[in-house]
Amino acid sequence: RSHFRKGWSMVRLGVPYIMATAVNMSVAMGISLFITNWGSLSDVGLYGMGYNLVITYAGVVFTAVDADYFPRLSSVNADVGRMNQTINRQIKVCVLLMSPFLVLFMICMPLAIRVLYSSSFLPMTGMAVCASMHMFFKSMTLPVAYISLAKGDAVMYLCMEAAYDIFMAVCVIVGFVYGGILGTGIALALAGVFDWWMIYAVYGRRYGFKPDKAARPFTAAQFLCVAAALFLGMQSEVWLKVAAGGCVLGASVWLSASAIRKEITLFSELKRRIGGRFGKRRRLSK
């Protein structure tokens, strides 16, 4: 009984988290069953591979970045000011890392499909390109979504995940009925927008989260780059993708590099030290 009492807080936090995972898996199975009955097994394969290509593979970036984020957020969850500062910094890091990757990913989607799968999966190109927009909004949503877990409010986490899964399932079903495989990609993008709006609205009222206004120009500029890449990714002319896509990728990389240069003093410190050493050697040689 003593062990159970000591571990009850962890169990109370973990059960809703497991239930949220179960809801997510149930929704995924339901979507697959619907596509099978409404369409065909090949449609299920295209949707599943496109979902894995965009949501799962691209999500590896978030896994790497968020490894040390949750402990930092948990340590400041009682101070609203420091919590907002930590979250907004993480949002900026996720956006500046994910945006150039998404731009390159969208433009080179047919090549990525051939390398990772085979040319028989090329019909899912449009779906994967549209669904990539979901990951841009997730880069702004995921750092905020950790607030409920950091505060031990697992029931709220379960409710938010369930609401998103249900909305996403409805969007994907409607998208497939009216737009086929391409419609499912558009639906995933809309689900990402809904998740971003819902989490910002609910967590803003419940936990006092406020996005950083100073980061809005940077985020808006990166959004325009990703939107331009989405347009180019839907084009069939290779020369247009290479020419215009290179410019868009260059702009996205420049924006991210400029943001990193402002936030991190590594470059200026290296420049100062290297310049100091060369200056010292010149003085000694004289």
C-alpha cells in the first residue's frame, strides 16, 4: 500500500497519456477501414505511406529537439513568465529548424519518394506535399502542448488529444470522399491549423500562455517560404522547382541562419577569439 500511495501520482499522470495513445491508434485504424471500404487497398497503402513519410519521418526532428525541452519546461512550470519564455524560445527553435527542411522536402518530394519507397508510390506526391504544411503548424504547437504534462494535468492532455484526433479523422474522411488521396493531404494540413488554434486558445486561458509578438515577423516569413514551397511542390515542371525552389530554400535558410546568429553568440565568440589570436601573432612578428 505504501508503494502504491507513493506511485499513485505517476500512475494518475500516465493513464490518460496511455489512453490518448489508444485513441490515436483507434482513429488511425478507423481511417484505414473507411478508406478500404470507400476506396481500395491501394488507397490505404498510399495514405499510410504518405502519412508515415510526412508525419513520422519529419517528426524525428521534434524528437531530437524536444529531448531536453520537457525537463526544462517542468522546472519552470510554476512561474508563468519563465514558462512563456521557455516555450517561445522552443517554438522559435522548432520553426527555424523545421522550415528549411520542409521547403527542401516539398520541392524534392518525388525524389524522396523514389529513394525511400519506389516510383509506384508517386501518386501520393500531392498528398505528401500538402500534408507537410501540417508539420509547420506542429512546430508551433508541440512546445505549447507540453504544458499540460509539465503541470501534471494529464486529463487536459487527454481531452486535447482526443479533440484533435476526432477532428482530424472527420477531415480526412471528408477529404478522401471529395478529393481522394490528395484530399487527405489537404485534410491533414487543416487539422494542423485547427490543432494550433485550439491549443493556443485553450492553453492561453487555462495556463496563461502568451506567444512572443517579437517572433511573429520571423514566423510569418518562414510561413510564406513554406507556402511557396507547397505551391512549387504541386508543379510538374522540374526547371521551375529547381530555379524558384532554390531561391525559396535560400531565403528560408538565410532567415534561420540570421535568427541563430542573433540568439547564439557562438559565431561572434569564435570570430573574436580567432581575430584575437591572429592579432597577437602579428604583434609578436613585428
